[in-house]
Amino acid sequence: MMILAAAATILALQERMVAAAVQGAPIEVPFQIADDALIVKAEVNGVPVSLLFDTGFGGSLLISDSIDIGPASGTTRLKDFVGEFDAKTVKVKSLRLGPLSMDTGHMLAIQQATAGMSAGYNMHIDGLMGLQTITNYVTEFDFQHQKLIFYPKTTDITKRAPDGKTTFLSKLLPIGNESMEMLVKTPTGRTMVMAVDTGNSFYATTHKDVLERVGLWQPGQQPKYMKLSGIASGPVDSWSIQMPALNVFGIPVPTSVWSVIDLPSVTAQSDGTVGFQFLRNFNFTIDFDRRRIWFDNFTRKTASDPVADLGISGGYRDRTRKVEVWRVTPGSPADQAGIKKGDEVISIDNQDLESTTFRKFDSLMEGPLGSKVKIAISRNGELMRFDLTRAYLMNAAKGS
């Protein structure tokens, strides 16, 4: 009994220390960088989990349905870039990030299958942590030192003076509480409403009809180099586009490569999201109440170099228990070499493939322009070997 009482006393003391820290001093929580993703360790209803921090997810938590965090409390309806689907919910009674015990209020955790997420990012992941978890704080995403910093709500970032070169103070649009929307401006002054999305592994993602509306794509023009991209509701047709100089959230960006979904958006509120490959160049602080984000461009870059590709979409298929080619991009190095949909992929650069996820397979296809790749496939029992050279597979926007 004495041991239990002592443990309870220590826990109560820790809770008081955390409350005091939230009111008067910042609290730091480390995170890890996976393949184009930010991963935090947390405890949900006393259960330890590893979560991808996704500011594009307007809820609080999404946890694998293989983890028991409590009884179901109801259902909710989710949506991604192109579709909607239902999932069960569980009441969040406690949520801890390191030393920080977060105010859970009316938080609900969504539970659904997350199979393949860990393999896709090359790190163990049990689900997502969303925007709702940080709206009660002024929160800094410090990519330079790989840590989250939770400031008291009295911290006022609007008093900071940006220099317009490496530091910027950007204004959130007054659109709801489930996303952080800001403007992206084209060279002609037209605007796109885009969300801040750490869960989007691309630089930015939008839709073809949006590009047509703002004059960056000719209506009726067919894009080249169509491929498959994975989103929550399943694989969708997509293509890449080299953009002209843009102003992204008040920050000048000379050039960038965006992913374009070849379907209309599921919502008229947003034109897409700006993702991890842009945000990782900044330490950025979110003040949700004051509708401001402070950006510190510590890398002095606003975009990475374009990535070359082979033009193969594929992955492990449970039905056949093989790694298969699902799609070959027309005009790509793989297409020109004669690789076909349905081919079994045996090895890449002499590395045997027993199973691999869609995202992992996609990353194996990418690399520097002109780099060589050896691929062995089986077609109707015949072993075939190919030496391929990666190439840029992107379209050019109007004005780029």
C-alpha cells in the first residue's frame, strides 16, 4: 500500500509540474523523422503508441484497430482528397507526450486498419496525431532540432518582426477549426486555398481542375506520365507538374514539383495541401487562436531538387503473394524497356523482394536523374532482366 501511495504522490507531483510548465514555460517533446514523415511517441488511454503527426487531419487521433485503447463510443465520417468513409471512435480519457499531459476535453480517437503504414515509412507507426491535439497551445515544429515545443497560450507570435527573407509571419484564413488554410499565389496573382499538412509526404498536392481555374493548366489538355498515388481511400491516378515561381503562404518559391490528383476535389473549401517536403525546410510555430504561423527558413531552401523515376507503380499483392507491377507510366523508361502490368518483380539492384508496400516500392523507383537501376522480373515463368535509367517524369505548368 505504501508503494502504491508513493507512486500516486509522484504521479500527482508530475501532473502539477506539467500544469505549471504549460502556464509559464515551454515544454519540449522530441520527434523522429521517417521517410517524409514526423513521428512522435505518445500514450493514449495509458497505451504507448507511435504516431505520425498529421496537421492535415482535423481530428485528434487515429489509432490502428489492432490496438485496444477502450470500448467504441460511436462512429464518424472521414474524407480525404477524393472520397469519404466511416470509422468507429473511442473516447480519449488521457493523452501524454513525454512530460506533457494534454487536455483531452471532448477528444475522440478514430480506429481503423493502418496496415502497411509502418512499412511505407520504414518506421513503426500505430496511427495519426491530428490538428485538434495542438489547438490549445502555441506549438512549434522545430525540424532543425527534431522536437515539438509547446508554449503557453499567452505567447504572442504576432509581436515577432519577420525580415521577409528567412523569417515570415503568415495569416491563416478564417475557415473553420479542422484545418489550417492559407493562400498560394500564382505569377498572375490568382490564388489557391491550401492547407498546412505535415501528413502529406509530397511537396504539395492539388487537383487538375484547380490548376485549370488559376491558369496553370490548359483545359482539356491531357497530362503525360500518369501514375498511381496512395491516399487513405485507396490508390488514385496522379501526375507531377513543374510549377512556375509561386508565393506559398507569403514565402517566395522560385520553382517546385507538385503532385496532381486527376479527379475533382471532394470539397469546395480547399484546393489541396502543402506538405512535408516544403515544411521540413522550416521551423514553424502555429498560433491557432491568433490565426498566425511563424516560419523560420533554417535550411535557406524552399524546395528540393526534382526526383527522377522509372515509371512503375506496384507492390505486394496478397492474392498472389507476389510483388507485382500494377501500372507502367506511358513514355517512361520502364514502358520503353517493355515492362508490363502484371509482371512479377523479383529483385531491384540485386536485392530480392519478398514483400513490399506501395509506398516502399514507389521510393525504390525514385532517385537522381540519370542513375541506373537493375530490375529482374518474371513473366509467365520466364526470368527477364532490365537495365533502366531514371528520368524526369513531370509535366510543365503554363508559365514555368
